[in-house]
Amino acid sequence: MMYFAIALCPSGSMREHPKTHELRTVEVGECETKQDAIDNACLQLNCRQLFRGVIGRPKGHGGYLVLNAQEYAEV
């Protein structure tokens, strides 16, 4: 299944592009399980897993929420 990572602000809100107001999203790629997607996203984005699909960047600079394609479509 295809997975995506939505950028999060340090406060936990979702980051948007300033002009288009679309969510800032990174394509993680095809993975068999959500844990594989989280591990892959951590490697790609230099993050570590915090809690159930939420991965954080170093020094409190926000992070990402990892979602599958179906979950992403609902956001």
C-alpha cells in the first residue's frame, strides 16, 4: 500500500503551503505494513518514531504523521 507523511508544526498542527494552503506532504512509497512505512519515513526524513505513526524531527522542529493512501484521502 502507498504511504504518505504529512508535515507537522512543533505545536502538532498540520503544515500548509503558504500560497496554495495544501498540506505539505512527502510520499513515503509502497510498503507492506505501516511499521515498514514508518521505518522508511524515519530514514528518508531523518526522524524517529514518537507514537503510533507520528515521527519527530530533532530538537523539537515538528515532525510528520505517516498515513496510508486511504487515510490520507480522508484528511
